[in-house]
Amino acid sequence: MSNKLFASNYNIIQAPMAGGITSPELVAGVINAGMVGSIASGYLSLSDCEQFIQRVIALSSNRFILNLFIEEPRHTLQRYKKPDSIIRIEQQLDIYERDWFEVPPTIAVQDYLELVNKYQIPAISTTFGLLSQDTVKELQLNGVKVIASVTSLTEAQEALDTGVDGLIIQGCAAGGHQASFSDSYQNSLNTLELLQQIRALGNNKVLIATGGIEVSDIHTYLNEYGADYVQLGSLFMLSELSTLNNSLREFIASKSFCDISMSSTITGKSVRGINNQLMRELDVAEYPFPIQHYASSYLRAKAKSMGLFEYAGIWLGEHRSYQPLRFDDLVNDIKNNLNKKEENINGNLSSN
């Protein structure tokens, strides 16, 4: 592997997971384990994002990536009528309060860049879009790496045209939202297929593979498939350092990859998670993303807090098992797998 973003011991990145799933302790734990953390700014206020950054740095260092959602600008707080389908479910669960919801204004990219400069954050990643070529160049002149999430060859080329340092290559098995911004169709390529297509472009950018990757697959992606980094989300999310409570972990552990599917009706954008009652009952998205996200966010949050997980949004990638591992055990599994494979390679070389 020739391309490096950071001076990390292991080429593992913890995925940014928006929506209050990650904790500063999780991000810091990843960093302290010699890997690369990510902070998801999506859905956070600017002050909450800054507090999250401060807490991570206090517990570890600034070796993390700040992830930004790229959205159409909204300059004011906007109020919308709640879809009837969502009102019906809220009434059914006896949690209905009002027939409207609010969507906050977007945060200017420049405000995030000021945080990057203030805390000397070494890298930015983008989801749902790209930074302008001028912004990419400005960041790079200040020593900041810029990485774009892509779900197709078309998006990869668009991102490369802006001069980014690397690509997060998201296969169709990835949990949470598809990071797509150019192609309207749902990505059907798995991580390996997409990685191979993008590698064929012949660029020398950092390539980060993500989406349904098991611990046992990491070495193969890094040493045979040509990825420079592997990004893991669901596996870290299931550890005790995330914000999931034990009841939700037990609910998830009872599922298999057969219970995982994709829906665009909950948030207005394709998102992979547990195929529960919410996913089955919401059959139409009345608004595009992210407006539909805010339309259903009260329902999902309230249901989760009440333990009504059939009506919560539970985003997961496709994995063989959803049994949670303690954070330290997961990290040791990752390290042992990599070290064992390296020993096997070195042993084979010395015997030849």
C-alpha cells in the first residue's frame, strides 16, 4: 500500500455515522487504537459539532476525518405539513402531537472550514455531494486532505475532476444512506466490483473501501484488491462505545442479513437497514431528502426511546452476524487478523 492519509498504525477508518449513533468515546477509542476516526457533522448544530470535536480531542487527538453532508442551501427555518402516512403511525403508537415538522437551515461550508482550521483537523470527507474545485484547492494548500464518498464510476470521475485526495468507495451492502449524488438509480455494485471499476481509472488517489466488509475480509481488500484503507461502520456501531442501548443491541442481534433491505421512503433517499414495520408501512416518500428525514425523525426517535424498534430507523450494513463485540475485542480481532495474515505472507516469502 503506497497511499497514506495519516501516520496511523492500521489502515482502518471508522465510518461517520450521523444521527447520534457515534459517541466521542467511540471515535477517540478508534484513534487510540491506532486507527482513523470520523466525526459525522450531519444533523448536528454547529455548536454541537464543535463540542463533539473538543471531546474527541480531549480523549485522544485530532487524527480524525470531519464528514460533511453536501445539501442544497436552506437559509431559514422551514415548516412543512407532516405526511398522512406518518401521522397515521404516530396515532397508532399514541405518540402523535402535531401535524407539522420543521427543517433547520443548512450550515455554511465556510463555518465548517473554520472549525477545521481552529482544531487543525487533517481531513474532510463529503457525503451526498462534492466541494468545489476552488474549495478543495484551498483546503489542500492549508494541509487538509479532501475525500469524497462515491457510489458509481460516474461519481468517482466527477470527484476526481475536483482534485480530491481520495475516494470512499461505498458498495451496495453498506449500512445507512447511499452516499450517491449524481446517479439517480440505486447502486447495485458490491464494494469489490465498484473498487475494481474505479481502480481501472488508473489514478493514484487514496482508495477507501466500505460496505459490508467483514473483519476477515480486511486483509484481502488491503493486500489483494488494492484498497488503501478499509472503512467499517456497523461493526463499530454494535460495540458498547456507540450510543445504542442494550435492548436495541439485543434486537439487532436477533436479526440476520436476510432481515436487511433498502428503502427510500423513510428519509427520501435510499437507506439500508432492518426491514421492520416502519420500512414496510411507509410506502411513499412525500418529500425529497433531507426533508423527508425530518418528517419521520420524531416518529423514529420516539419509537426508539420507547423500545418500539419495529418503528425505529435502524441502519445496518449486510453482515454474516449482528452479535455485538466489546470494543476492545473488536479492535483485537481486527489487529490479530491483520497481523496473522502478515505473518503468513512473511512466512511464505521466507520459505520460497
